[in-house]
Amino acid sequence: MEPIDINLLQQEIDERANKQVYVHLETTNGAYASHFNKDSYNVGAFIRNAKVQYERGKVVGAESTYRVGLKLEIGWIYAEGVNKYEINENGSLLMAGHDREGRLMVALQISETPFHY
């Protein structure tokens, strides 16, 4: 994955707007929290292959972390803390946020075909 270039990422998001796409959204502090602090809560959210059509998408932020929002007809999907992205061999847009130790904290993926892994 590459560091975010806000203009290039915005182009990729725009190319997928107004199409039926599949979204994967995941947030986690995983087991990281309780390994280092027994009083911490483990939190996470996971949705895979949500079929949506977004009207527009927007990347905002500066320097190291970004928020990516997808405007739906009746609401929003967004991920905050994204700092890397890539286009995989299937043409899917993969975005992720990793902490300073390289651990995954948030993932937002958009694909015109369902995710199979």
C-alpha cells in the first residue's frame, strides 16, 4: 500500500460513484488494547459485501491521516484514520489506516465485484 495522495485517491473514489459496488468496512483495536492495558476495551466493527451505490465520495484530512466518506441516498459511510491505499489486481480500491506499529486500525474497501476472501 502507498501513502495517500489525496488527489489520486479522490479520482479513484469518483470513478466508482453512481455504480453498484460492494463495500468492506472494518475498524478494530483488536486484542491490542487488552494486551497492553487490562482495563481497556476491545472494540471493532465489521461489514463485508454491503451492496451500495454512493452519490459522491470525499477525502478530507491533511498530512498523515484522512477521513473518507461515501454519500448514500439516505446516509453516509465513512472511515476515519485512513493513511494508505492501493488498487489491487481486481481493480478494487483498498484503503487502510495503520497505527505507528503497523497494526490495522481501519479498513475501507470498494469493489465492483464481491469480496471473496
